[in-house]
Amino acid sequence: MKEKIFCLCPNCEKDNWAERISENRIIEVMNEEIIVHVELLRCLECKEEFEDRRNPLDELDIAYREYRRRHNMFQPEQIRF
């Protein structure tokens, strides 16, 4: 059974029940597929998926970090001027 929470849906623009969903998405970075695990909310009324504002997620940042890790590249916080 999926966890349900009461929250503001950005699509409906009203408070509705939403369920937590968890899935893997494929994001292409420099012609390389990176699998990113995401946890989102799905409005039970309009079925729109959206981020949990209490736990924001940047899928592209996660994918690019994985790409840099695979290719032994520096992460942004490792670069100093």
C-alpha cells in the first residue's frame, strides 16, 4: 500500500490527497544513459506527478554527477579558483 499525504497539487491548485511513487528514469547525458531513482507525489484527483516540496529532487544534477563519477571528472564543489 502506497503512503498517502494531503498536500497542495500544483496542477489542480488545491489541496488533495496524493500518493508517494518511486520509479527509475533514464536520463541521457552526452549520449550515455544514466538511470536515476526518483521519488515523487501523484495527485489522486488529476494524476499529475510532482516533487515533494519538503524533499526537492534535481534529476539532472543527479544524472550529471553520476556521469562525472563514471568518467573520473571533478564535481563542481571540487573545483577551486
